[in-house]
Amino acid sequence: MIIEYDGSDFYGWQKQPEQLGLRTVQHELEKAVRQITSQDQLQIIGAGRTDTGVHAKGQVANVTIKHHIECNRLHYALNCVLPKDINIVSLSETSENFHARFDALTRTYRYFISQFPSVFTRSYSLVENQALDQKAMQQCATMIVGTHDFSAFSKISPDQQNKTCSVLKAQWRRYGQNQLMFEIQANRFLHSMVRLLVGTMMDVGKGKRSISDFQEVLTGKNVKSASPAAPPKGLFLWHVQYKDDG
């Protein structure tokens, strides 16, 4: 499944203990699949575990269905019962061995900043009226391309002891008339990594920090030296690449 969702009202992708009563994307999808298939035991596996408030344009997930159902029928039926803030863009049959998370080669995230407030973008971008030095921010983005230890841009997470990520692309560019977009592609991402990167680079763009200061944060490997994370509403899981994508 390729899935898009508005993360505004979700406590992230990953299912939480039921007694906590927290709404998650994984839980809503599993509930919908159970309703359509009458299959109690199942697990939706997602390519990326997006955080609270983060959106997705191209999340990928897989699930094993015990009884044969035509893909177009299942696709239509699931979208009929899913809440309005989740939509399955496409659904197809795949190999029994396919794993949405472990088979992914790269993931691409985009972060949007609106430089003028708009009712159409305020829920899906950070509104920033202060001028930003895009050239300086791009110099910071260029520094992170390659394989680095991103401890300085990761919240403490017990299940992520390895802090090394390989970044293939990191770019700031204009998006439409009034938006600035940061796009980053990597083999893996750490907890809050993109938002911490964006928050720190924005401080460079505002003149609050220097480019050499950003370099010191990266090599220092201490998250306390990074700037506050940018708000989640501007972040999208945009695309997940697999071997068959070419």
C-alpha cells in the first residue's frame, strides 16, 4: 500500500498500548483491514515511523491477508471505512517476503516553510515571517551529505543505538511562490532528525548561528547543542524507494 495521511490528529505512525488511548495511523489501518477481512491476527508494517503530527505523502506499508481478495476491491473497501485523514493511494499484491521497512533503500522527507501566512498551508507548513538566508542554509545542508554520525540531531531513543546515516541528497529550494522547502534523502532517519536539522539550519538562516557553528554541532554529536526542533506540521514523508523502482 502507498498511503497518504494528515498527521495533525495522530500520535505518530506506530501503534501504542491500547490502555493509553492514543490515536495512531498503524492502529487505524489495522482496524480497517480487520473490519474488511474479518481477520483478527494481522500486522501492518510501515516503511517509516513518523512522529506525532508528521504527515505522509508516500508512506509504504504491507500486510498479509489470509484470504484472497482482489486488490481493486480491497483498495476501494478500505478507503470507504478509513477515517478521512488517511487515504490509500494505491494497493497491489507483492511477494510474501516483502518487508516495507527492511526492504526500503532510501526514504525522502520534505519540510515546508511558508513565508506568508495562508489558510491553505498553515496546517502543513511552518509560517516564518523573518527573512532566511537560503544560501547559508544550503551550505549547512551540503555538509550533511555523505555518511555521518547524527547523534547531535537525534532525540534519545533506546531502539536507535546506531546513529550513523548516509544522506544522498539535502537541498533547500523554492516551492511555489511563497514557500521554501528542505528535501532530504537518506538510507535511514533517527528520531526527530529532520526537524532538528531544519530547526538548526533555520537559526543559521536567521543569523542566530554561523555556518561553522552548525559544523561544530554536527561533529560534536551532542543533541543539547542543536537548536530546538522545527514543528512537526511542516514535515512530510514524501517517498520511499525500493530496488524495483529502478
